[in-house]
Amino acid sequence: MIGFRDPVNDKIGMIIILMFLFCSCTQKEEPTQTIVDPLDNYTDWAIYRGDKKSNQYSELAQIHAANVHNLELVWQYETGDADAKSSMQVNPIIVDGLMYLSTPSLNAVALDAATGEEVWVFRSSKYNENQQVLKGRTRGVTYWSAEDGSGQRIFLFVKNRVYALDAKTGEPISTFGEGGFIDLRKNLDMDPNKASIEVTSPGIIYGNILMVGSRVPEGYNSTPGNIRAYDAATGDFKWVFHTIPQEGEFGFDTWQFVEGETYGGANTWSGFSVDEERGWVFLATGSPAYDFYGANRKGENLFGNCVLALNASTGERIWHYQTVHHDIWDYDNPSAPILVTIKNGDHRKDAVVQLTKTGFVFVLDRETGVPLFPTPEIPVPPSQMEGEETWPTQPMPVKPEPLSRQGITEADLTNISEESHAFARAQFNQYLSAILYEPPSEKGTLTSPSVLGGVEWQGGSFDPYSNVLYVNANNVASISKLKKVYESDETAEMGTVQLGASLYKKDCASCHGLDRKGIPPAYPPVIGLRTTKAEIAAIIRNGKNIMPAFQQFDQEEIQAITDFIASDAPTVIQGADSLNHSFRYLHTGYDLFLDQEGYPATAPPWGTLNAIDLATGEYIWKKPLGEYPQLVERNVRHTGTLNYGGAVATAGGVIFIAATADEKFRAFEKSRGHLLWEYDLPAGGYATPSVYMQNGRQYVAIVAGGGGKNRTPSDDAILVFALPDETEGAESTSANEDLGSEEWISLFDGETLDGWVHMNGSHTYTVEDSSIVGRTIPNSPNSFLCSLQEFGNFEFECEVTVDDITNQGIQFRSSARPVTERDHPSWRAGRVWGPQMEIRRKMGEKSITTGVLYGEALGTGWLSSKEKMEASHDYFIPEGWNKIRIVAEGPRMQTFLNGYLIEDLTNEAVYKTHPKGFIALQIHGIKGERQFTMKWRKIKIRPI
């Protein structure tokens, strides 16, 4: 548990600290003042991924676990510019009643967030170089205004450009940068005309500073992944951090640079997080290029694969932690660091959580970067490839356990059918297979997790009130195969097609394959194309969809690659025995390890949704995420699918997530991971939902863009959901019209908790001996097991027992607070509240109070009178079952214990706020180590 270590772990921790101090600088410049962005909160969703800490958490609970099954589509909007291969991964932001998003053609759109009505559209092609219509992967936009609220603008990221748009009109702001935009090819310490760069994830704001990352090519001729910052008002360049250190900079000696080589990558392509109190920006980098062979970049290769804390005002490094040394597996840190505060009693620890393609969850001290759980350096296999020198060890956290399978053995092969298992076994025997970090090889190495993760760009959702991290992950393998290819050092003597083949090998083969057959549809073949040469050249220069732009090529080189692609020429140069030929190793392509039908050749689950307690590092639950419809038809269930797009947890006890290849949008129960609701989207929702409130109504939005690595049809839709708009008054809603019967309804089948959901706290509910059994967990606040059905006027009966010290309650006409009203647990969004019949043996000396009424979290205290509380009775059976009866009709509430009337009161105020609601079985919060137990059985209700 964080904050409490045993002596062995203390020794390990001290070693880690010493290693960290040896390799990391702790120079800090405290900000002159704390910058507070009023939009950096858990309610507005005005920032990509919800807030600047990348928590992806919403403190709204009008939609909660007990009513989420009633969600309905309230509006839908299509951008109209998808194509067959586009991929739209946008997390929309909402500011001042407008929803902002980017589109497959890299346009910006503003919509009325309550109705979906289009307010404005900025078409980037009108302002792009040569008025090009550009297609690209996009995840959203960034909002900024001055401290006084003026200058409101949206930053739109279009390949290498950042446009500043008026937030209300969508018009370019001509005073920003170069007439309305900044060009990210500049300020890279290289020829801008040779820089190939685009932004896929939005930048982030600190005060008046806009910080921007980038996606760069992953071949040998790449672009450095430097982090840049600009003045958000003027577009002026502010600072740069070199992720590939220059001479004289920290980390330079972790590379063996080779004269004449081009060094790139080590880029931040997944976004940022900001700690405004410290004035620090946090980011995570990917692999240096080339991704799979590093003979020309021997060493640890800082700051590739690092978590970095920088001074947001100056760009100076505060600390770093490297998650993979000398990466040759394409194991990027794929998501922005998550800034969390882990609570353990009165102890608080600020931390940084880094999710990885390897499936590891690194939990680092936010102040120093030192791991909070033991993370030893473990020896890993050396490479057998000529010239390669792998780093001898890699850091592997002991806790939490990895999200994905580490390495692969024959026991891990698919079991969905005998045919699939036999096919997978035959394929398995063709390749090298071993533990995690087995290097790529000429024979081909089965790599698990695959190059797709593990975790991808979506990150995770952190509940700041429970310490729980919710994260979806992939659990498949890929094939990392290298091929030795020769190239001439005398390119001037090459013919055009031969030069094109040489350039293709360096910069294109890693995606489209040395055989040019690609991995469609994500990486299409580039042989036998019907596309014109002019179209091929335009795509190479500008990129398209997930393909980056290759602006480092001059016109002659683009012509050479175009001629090569348009020909049937081979990529391999013959006559490699010549002295003027050198060699490189190239990756043959991003091949997943699949069976004969195209399903993963490893055993399911292939995709999971996970809940991890960050205070202990232990899993609370792990569930398969998604299914393949064709396998469902064959009764192959609960396989999980490859998933792309994040989860959002809410104060209402719900996790919203799409992400899956079956193109569904789902809601899960936070406490147990049970499915509560699902909706068939028009296309795959490979994006992170947005949760927001407008005019007192809570909405949940998801972009359904399809396409991408899940190979499903593309689209450009955004769908927005809410609860039905109830306009009826208390008199009609309390009549239970929806139940259609006044017969007794059983709320518990004696075997399962179907029809119930757990909200608040971490106490447990199970079914044992035909009873619901509740048990306390130390330091947990009150917990409630809530019925999915709501009732107004009713008669309720059940039997209960209770421990001799603690107490429980039967709450009725209950709901969850929709928003936080005060900084107190009882007034926080999601807190179950309503009238409650108390069940306890005593309250004070010789005082039995079972049957009295309490206003649970209502702020009213006891509803029963002081005289009733003091009167006591002897109707309670201490060591047996007690029969409870509640009658609620209008504002009148009656309670009975073992046939005796205990309370009969009328409360108009409570009835006005709670005319109907769910039934909730309460476990009271209690401190101390001893566990207390309570039980419920024979639970039934009759509407009246």
C-alpha cells in the first residue's frame, strides 16, 4: 500500500532512488505564481480528455448506475467528410454552450451542445497551402481565452499547421502567427522544408502558453520529436525541449551518434498533462526512429520512451523516467501521463501514472519521478542482429500487475476452435517466442503485447475519490520480423526507380511492407495501384488519414518514389557484394499474429476493461471488453476485441466506453464491472466520450468515426445521449404507471444481484444462502445496493439482520445527487440520498431505534422526532431475522418492525424533492479493522 513499505521494499526503493538521482536532474524553477484555469475541473469538459490532469473523470451524476439503462439518443450530427479510409478519434470539448470538434478533412465545427444545431464550420482547405484538402487522424481541438475572458479562440491542428479561430464565429484570427496560423516545421533546428510533422492529439494550455507535440515518420529519415511552446495570443515561439539531446545537453551521452545519420522520433504524439499548482507540464515520448533496429543509435537513447516533467514556462527539464531503454519494439509511451492524488487515510501522495504499450502501469512520485511501487531492472535477451546492441535490462513494475500478457508460449494459443488452435500452433512454430523484450529477428519474433499495445493513445480514467484507475487494454501478439537490405551509397548514379526503391525501403516499408502488400485496410498495398502519379505524389507530400506527410523529400525524391510505386520494380538491390553498398535491417510490416479467419491467434480475452486500486496496486476487477458478432453467432462469447478509445468514469457510478470492434457504446458499473447499457453505433466509436451538462441536463457524447486499426467501416458521426426529458409533476410520477401492475414484485431472485447496482463506497454485496450479504471494508464511506426499478407510492417488505455494532438502512424514493453542492461527502455528486428507514440494534444505551426515519444525505438529519428517537422499543430480534415493512403514499411514510408500527409521519418537503426513486440497501461506513455483516432476504414491493 502506498505510503507504507516493508523493509525489503524500502531497500529496493532506496536503490531506485539512488539510480534515479544518478540519471536524472532535479533542477526546478518554481513558478512565480499559481495559474488557475477555471475550466480545469471535473464538470465542464472544456479540455481534451476532460481536464488538464488527463483524469477523464466527470463529477456529474444526473445519469447514474441505477438509471443509465434509460439513456436515449437526443441528437446526432454528421460532418459529411469521411471517406473509405478515414479515422475520426475526436474527444469533443464544450465551452459556453458550444461543442467543438475536428473532422476527417481537418476542419473545425461548432455545434449547439444541447441541440446539435450547427453554429459554424471552418474549412481548412480554404487556408491550407495550395488550398489542399487534407485528410488526417484527428483527436480534437484546444480552447483558450485571456485571463479576463477576451480573445476566445479554438486551436485547430492541421498537419504541420496550428490555426487560431474565433471561438464564436470560426473566423481565423489574422493577428496570430503568420496571418492566422503557425508552421510547426519551423523552430526544429533543421531545414523546415525537410521536416515532416503533424499534430494528431491537441496541444495543451498553461496560462498564455500553448504547448504542442507531434507525430513524425518512424523510418530512418525521420524528424526530431521536439516539444515546442508558443504564445497563445500572438503565436510567437516561446521555447523548445529537444527530445533527442544536442551536444552539451543532459542526455547527449546516452547516444552513440553516427556522423551522416538522421535522428528523429522520440516524439510526444498523445498529448500532455499540466500541474498548474507546480507550473509543470508532463508528457510521454515514443521510440526513437528507426523503430525496430538501432545499430546507428546505440545507448539508452534519452529522451526516447520517457515520462518527462518540464517547467511549463521555460521548457526546462525537472525530471525524467525512462520506461524502455533503447527501444527496438515500437513500445511508445502511447498516452499522456495521468496526474493523480492517491489517498490513504489522512496521507496524500501526488503521483503520475504512465500507461504503456507493454501493458505496464508505472506509478511515479510526481515530485521526483521515482516509482512508488518496486520497479527492478530485469535482465532481457540480447539481440542476434548484426550491429545491434540491446540494453541489458528493462524496468518492470512489481505492481500493478501488467494489463496484458507478457510474452507468449504455446499454452497461450487461441482456443476458440480446434481449427484455429491448429493453425495458430503451426504458425507459432515458425517464429521465435519467449518473454517480453525478445528482440526482433530475421526469423520473426512473436511479440506480446503487440506493437498496438497494451494500452494505446486513449489513456485511462481516474476516480479521484476512490483511488481507482479504469483502463482498457489489448491482449494480442504481433510478429516482429527484420530483413537485411542493401543500398548504394552513390545515389547520384541511381536511376529514378532505383532511387525510389531505396527511399521506399527507408521510409515506407515499415508500414506498407517490403513486398509492398501492406496490411489493409489500415496500411493499404502500394502495388498495382490505379491511382495516378499526380495523386500518389500528393499523398506522399501531404499524407492522408493515418499516413504522415513526407515533406522531407524534395521534388526529385518524390518523383522517384512515385515512379517506383507506379512500377512493378522490386525493392531489393542486387549485387550487394559491391564495396559501395551498405546494409540496414528493415521491419517487414506491422503484422498481427492472427488465425486463419483473421482473429487473434492467442487465447482471449483480446480486449479488457480493468479497475485498479492505485493505493494498493491491486486489481478490483477485469472484464472482457466487446465481442465479435460472427463469433457470437457461433456461441463464442466474451472474447473481448481490439479496442481504441478511452473510458470515462463518472460520479454516478458509471463507466462509459465505446472503443470496440463490434461498434457498440456501453455503460458499465464502476464497482463490479457489470454491463448496464449498450447502444449500436453507426460506426466504431474509436474515441473517448465527453460528459457535460447544459441547462440542467446531463449529456454523454461519442464520436463514431470507424476505420483505423479495427478495420471497420468509416463514418463521421457524433451521437449525444441523455435521460428522457421528464416534465411531469410529482403527482403523476408517483403513481407507478410504468409498472403496469399492483401485484407484488420480487426484487431479489435469491441467487444473483441482477436488477441491482452498487453505488458509493467499497463495502461489498454478495449472495449467500438465498440472502444478500453486506460486509464492511475499513475506511469505506456508506455504500448502497440500488434497485434498477423506481417506485413512487408502494408497500415494501423484506427480512433483515444486522451486526451488533454497526447499522444499515432501507432507503426509498432515492436518487443520486446530480452535481456537487458542497465540499463534503454527503453533498458530492453521485451521493445516494433520500428518506431511509434505520435498522440498528441500538442508538445509545438501551435505545432500540430500528424503524425510525432519517434523511440520508438530505441535510435534514433525523426525520423522526426527538421524542420518537428517545422512546425506544423492544420489538427487535437481536440474533435472528426481522421483518421490515415500509408504506409510502404521497408525503406519508409508515414503517413497521415485526408487525409493529414504529413510525407514521408526513413530510411534504421530502416528498417534493423525492416523489419517486429506487430502493437502496445501505451499509453504513465504519472505521476499524473488524468486519461487520448485515443481510437482506425475501425482498418484495407492491405499487399502490
